[in-house]
Amino acid sequence: MAGRIVTRFVSRTFLEFASGAKGIRGTRRQYWTTLRRTVPALTSGRAAFFLGFPTLTCLGYEAYHRVQSSAVIYALERVELLEQADYLYSCAETEKLYQLLLQYKDSDDAEFLWRLARASRDLSLLPNMEGERKKQLTFEAFEYAKKSLEKDETCFAAHKWYAICLSDVGDYEGVKVKIGNSYIIREHLEKAIKLNPKDATSLHILGYWCFAFAELPWYQRKVAAVIFASPPTSTYEEALDFFLKAEEVDPNFYSKNLLMLGKTYLGMKDKEKALLWLTKAKEYPAHTLEDKEVHKEAVDLLKKLG
């Protein structure tokens, strides 16, 4: 409540300043004073014509400031909407977030569009989601992510969610398309990291990409080699590097990153470090459904390790 009051106070103060109400009146008086000094007697018909000029000038000046004020109001509303969207996301209010952002599906603002892509995807992943609706939301999410990237190629989150959503649609388009998309996915994740090296999520996802290809069974590698002359490859060491960087940027930010560190060390036959990270994953507070799934998998892996 206090934060909202402060926001409203700042918004009103900013709008009063931006509207320039006092400044406009002062400018008008100054303009007329200058005009009178310059033209002492405006009595002829030709001179009378110029009487309209300062009025039009001031009207234009006021119109300009009204446009400025509208822009300021939009900017403030935009900030509040994005804050509201991020708050709903943090509270896992997926349906409410989707409905809020869906109103801006035709927006030219990349910040709205990538958030809508994320919300559509999250909605598709809810338990008991009907199959056809899940598919619809998956492709919907990709279209929003694509549009977001078209609107702003310098937005790291647009690249990140384009990569994620492209991976999702690949699940419906067959192995050949999915493997082909892998190159594009990595490219956009690398762009996201270049634009924002401090985004732990992008680092984690690229680590997951590396892990998936590092543990690819030999027979799947052969299939991939038949389809592509040089299929995507990676190593556990490369995956580990990205997972550790993610943890360095934002320690303990995501239960899945802890789990993947444990699984990567298992792949590297480093039992001691695998136990360390799997234990951290097990002990991570389970706030979401994914956290609970991570907890279960970590417990199962720890049991196998004895």
C-alpha cells in the first residue's frame, strides 16, 4: 500500500511538472510582452492579421505539451502494468497474468510481448491442461516471442523466450525439425547472454542445451548424423561451465540448476560433487510444482548413489 501511495504521488508530481501549466502561462505573458515591444501599434488590417499568430503559437505550444503529457501518462501506465505483470508472475498467478497481458497482444512493445509469450507457455504447462489447448498455447507463445524479437532485437528477454518457445514447438514438428532448430536455439541464447551476461536463466538454459547433447545416446547421434552432416554436439564440461556461471551470477536462484549441476557431475563420474549438488537440490524449498519434481528426482538419484 505504501509503495502504491508513493508511486501515485510521484506520478502526480511528475505529471504536474511535465504538463508545464505554470510554464505555459508564463511563456504566453512573455511572448505577448515581447510582441508589444516589437510592434507598438497593431492597428492596420495587415497588422491585425498578425494578432492571430501568438494565439496559434500558444495553442500549438499547449497542444505540444498535451501530447507530452499523454506520453508521460502512457509511460507511467506502462511501468505500472509491467510491475503488475511481474508481481503476478512472482505469485504464480498464471491465468490472471495471461488475461492481463492478452489485452496487449497487438502491442508494438517487446516488453509486453515476451511476457505474454512466457505467460502463454506457463499456461500450457499447467497440470491437466487439455492436449489441443496445450498445443494452441505453445504455438501462440512462439508467435508472441517471434513478434517481440521483431519489435526489438536488442531485448535479451525476447531472444531468450524465442529460443525457449522455438524448442517447445519442435516437440510437435518431428525430430528433424527439432534438431534443425537446435542451432537457432543456441544462437539466440548466446545473443541473450551477450546482451545481458547477468541473466542466470539464459545461462541455465544454454547449460541445459549442452547437457542434452552431451548425454545423447550413440544411436540417436547416428540418426542425427544421417539427417545432418554435422549435428549439434556438446560436452558435460561445457554444460557444467554454464550451470556454474548461472549459480555465480545468482546463487540458489533455481532448484533445477542445482539438480542439473548434480546430474552433470554424475555424467562426469564425480560422485562427491554430484552428492553435494543433489543434496542442495533436495533441500531447496519446494514452492512450485517444478520444485517438487526436482526434489523427488534429487531424492531418487541420491538413493541410487547410496
